[in-house]
Amino acid sequence: MNKNTPRVKTGLDVLCDNPPEYLKGRRLGLLANPASITSQFVHAKDVIARLFPGQLCAIFSPQHGFFAEKQDNMIESGHFRDPDLNIPIFSLYSETRIPTADMFDIIDTLVIDIQDVGTRVYTFIYTISYCLETAAGLGKSVVILDRPNPVGGIQVEGNILETDCASFVGRYSIPMRHGMTVGEITAYINTTQKINCDLTVVPMQGWNRDMYWQDTGLVWIPPSPNLPTPVSAMVYPGQVIFEGTNLSEGRGTTLPFEQFGAPFMDIHTIKRCVQDRLKGVVLRPLCFQPTSGKWQNQTCKGVHIHITNKDDYKPYLYSLILLQEIMRAHPNEFTFKAPPYEYEFERLPMDLILGSRDLRKNLENMNDPFELEKAWQVSLHKFKQASKTFYLYNGHGPT
């Protein structure tokens, strides 16, 4: 193998090698964004336009826009026409998050090439789920080109979302870190939610469940503006909870999610309280000044999370521990963020992110997060067993 050849071929690269006959003659749509590229940096829209001349009739984009230029939640992107192909690009994070019958009227098959990040609150899989529902209702088919889960396919972590906390950051009863590729979880959703869309998954070649992004040989293209590196994706399953607080989660800095804090945060007290409980990470105290978002242009005291052992690191549990210690140390300064959040105008954003009101209340009541983690193991095990049915790749897998 050429040393510059990635170890993993994505579904898009596999499609390039072997264009499937079942797509020929079909009017095609494509759900994609800037991360939808081959290992040679060719975008999926250009690949499909070349392989299937004249068949690509519409493009669709998820949250953050087709160019992934929109920074935050509830910042919509508009519809426009692709200047090269002269076809419509429909935003599915606009006045609608659900594709309309009119949008699908001009296609027979939707091809999906989206880089997911393996975390329940990341909205791309729900955009995909709405596409499955619309396609099923209109008799259209869907083909998903699989991509790696950047945080691996072995570790599965977190409480299962409770249905009264369902939202666009969590439509289904899955854990915070689900351990599935985008193709696998799409098939899981299609079956378990009884959508019954005509779905085909084009698998990757060379991917194993114990691979993190850094093991694939692929170049990381940020799927959204605040996941600029594979490391930001590794901390995201935990650090995303700080979106539901008045602490900066690092948006508006060069290290979103890897660093977090607030002007009032007592770094040294927090670190002293947690350092013996967190394995596989070092918390390095620092100060930062966000250029946008929470605490814009104000100096925040906080920490930078450095992962030293990815197998020991539990991003979700550790962020819950950090959250609770901040609540304990700063009862007067700390607050939960008020609505709206992802088009929910009444429910508390933290409940939607955690997927549980009870978990938030337990943290407020200073119940031990390690005990809370034990309490969700039975339901987590059931999810692991159910999700294994949809695994497409080898590896040790969760037990």
C-alpha cells in the first residue's frame, strides 16, 4: 500500500471504485456538506455528477449549511442554486428541518454522504431520519455512503434518552455516545422506528470498530465549524453539555469543546476536587477570551482537556463530574441556560442535552455521578445488544 493511501475507504470512495448499477437512470438527490469528500478531496456532488451524468437533480444540506459556515444552533441557512450544476440546494436547517414533498418530487433516490460524530445530540442523524421518513412516505429510496465514527465503535456511554426529553438534539432512545457509524445508526433508526424506508448502505473498506479517526489515515474535514479537529470530536460527547449552562464551551475560540470556563470559575478548586476521579486526561488551567458567543470579549478562567489515554477517558461521565463540581463551587454564579435551544422554547436546554430531567435533578442534588452511571447500565446494555444487530464491521465491540 502506498504510504499516502488511507487505511480506510469511505463509502464515497467505494462508490467511485464501483459505481452501482442500481443508481443508473435514477434522478438523484444528495445530502452533503464540506466533509463529503473522497480521499483525494473531490466533493461528493462532483463525483456523482461525473459517474451519473445529468442524473443529479437536487442537493440537500444539514445544520450549519452546505458550506458549514453557520456557527451555532438556530442559525439557519438558506436555499440557493449550485452555480456549477445549476440545480437547487435545499437547506434542511431553514424554515423547515423536514424535507418537503416538493423537494423530493424531483428525485427518485437520495444519496447521503454525511460525516457524523457518534454523539446523540449531533443533529445530522435526525436530519437523515427525517429524510428516511419523507422518502418512505413518497416511495423514494435512500442510499447512504458510510463514514467512520471518529470516536470509535467500541465505547458506548451514557444514559438512554427519555421520551419526554425528545427534540432535534435527540429524537430516539439512544445513549450519548452510541458507538455506531452513520450507516449503522441509520439502519438502526430505519428498523427500530419502523420507518421501513427502502435503504441501502454502501459500507466502508478497512474500518474496524477499535479505530478512532486518527487510525484511518483519512484527512479530517470539520463537519461543523466547532469541531475543527478529531480531538474536538473526542471531547464533544461530554463537553457538549456545557451548551446548556452559562459557562463557555469554547465557542468563539480556537479550541471549542477542548477548553471551557467562565469569568467566575475557580479553576484550582475544581481541579483539586476532580483530578483523582478522572482517568486518561489532564486538565490544564488556562484563561481564554471568546470572540463570540457566551462571555464574548471577556476573560474566562477554565481548563483545556488533554486526552492522555483514550481507552480510559469517559467524556460524558467526566463532564458530568466537572459540571457538578462547578455547581457545588459556584452556587450563586452558575446557572442553566434558559430556552430557546434548537427550536424548543419551553423545556430546559440541559434536559434536552442530557436526555433526562431526573439526571439533571440528581446532579443538582449532589448525587454521585459514579452511582448515576451505575444506574443506567441495564438500559445501556440493552441498547448495546440491540445495536449490535446492525454492525457492519469487525472488532471487539462492546460487551
